[in-house]
Amino acid sequence: MQFIDAHCHLDFPRFDGCREAELSKARREGLAGLVIPGVRRGHWGRVRDTAHAQDGLYYCLGIHPWFVAEHNDDDLRALDEALGERPDRCVALGECGLDRLHGDLDGQLPWFEAQVAIAARRQFPLVIHSVRTHDEVHGVLNRTRWRGRALVHGFSGSYQQACKLVDQGCFIGVGGVITHPRARKTRETMTRLPVDSLVLETDAPDMAPEGVERGRNSPAYLGRVLEALAELRGEAVASLAPRLLDNVRRLYGWQPGDVGK
């Protein structure tokens, strides 16, 4: 049984000094690969180098809504040019998006729209950060006539919002939040969505599952998310895992055998 972590910040300093150990532990649990999102231009090189350090690691380039204020139009041009070169192991544009709880939403919108346009032009999937902005994210994708693939990572909205995003071509990221009994709305949503719309992720070191210290999440815990999802949906882990593996392959445009068996 194998799985892929669709969204893991393995480049973050939390993993300095223990990165290889965490990866080895995760691989023993069944991890076949993971994708490292970029959040600011100053970190793109670190993200790329981390992905190239070992087999099975991939990355994205993007500008996270928390950091738009430190960027300018030159950075968007650099992002466009970088993706135009189709760099090895770069599989998506992201992490981009909107966050109602951090920063100015009106200021974030032009950055999100610009990155959606770049992804469409360069034919890359999107990795989207959305915190209490699922309707706004859907509105941007609909208004710009997005026809590609996208991951709305760390989803915690309603079933109705999720369905609208799925209809727009999005996969829904399933992470550690579903292991927490108090997250009733998210847990219910994940039981009702079609399985072919779901993708496993850790968002490590954040979004820790129940029983793991905040900020200490790891790709080694992805199996816990899988087990929780199987329990919620009343499905066997062994039958659910390969379907989720197929989903993440479709998201990032991998063929069977490109990542994992």
C-alpha cells in the first residue's frame, strides 16, 4: 500500500537536521512521494533544492497570500518565466490563494488572479490556499474560466462549497483536521464527497493530526489521515488507498509508474 503527500512543506526549518530521518520513517509507512509548495520568491531555490535532494520529491513555485506585500510585478514575471522553462520536478503553481484571516483580502485578489492566469497560460495545475474564502476562490476560477486541475489544500468548508469547487475542476485536500472529532463539518464533508475528488496531504509541519504536537507534523503521519478517512467513509484502507493514489497522479499529471508503483 502506497500514498503520496500532495502538500508538504519539507523545506521548512522544522525539518533541518531531521529531514532524511523523517522521510525514511514515512517511506517505511508507505510514502511513495511528496510535493513541496513554494510560498515566496526568496524560498523558491530552497524548495527546488530540497526536491532535488532525493528521489520521489517534487515541488511547486508560487506566491502565498500571506507574503504578497513583499513581492512586485517583477516577481510575477519571474514566476511566469520560470514555469515557462518547465523545470524538472516542478509540477504545479502554488501555493497561491486567499486568506480572510491573514492580511488584506482585497490586496490578495489581484495576486491570486494573476497566478491563475499564469498557470492557465503555462498549463500547470494550481495549489490553492483558501481560508474562509472558498466562495471567493470559486468566483475567481469561474470568472477566469479556469479549465485546468487544482488542489484546494487543507479544505475546511461546507459540503456545498466543496461541490462547487469540484465542479470547477478542483481536488479537495484531506489532512490532519479530519482526525479531530471537533471538526464535525469537515469530517461530514469528506464522507459525502465523491472519492475521486479527494487527495491526501499533511501540510507538515502544520495541520497536525490528533495526538501530534502543534507544528510537529510530518509526512510520516499521512497514514493516520488515510485511516481516519477510511473510517469516516466506512471503507477499507486497502481499497481506498489506490484510488487516492490515482487522484493525486491525475492532479499533478503523472502517469502510473511515474511516482510509486
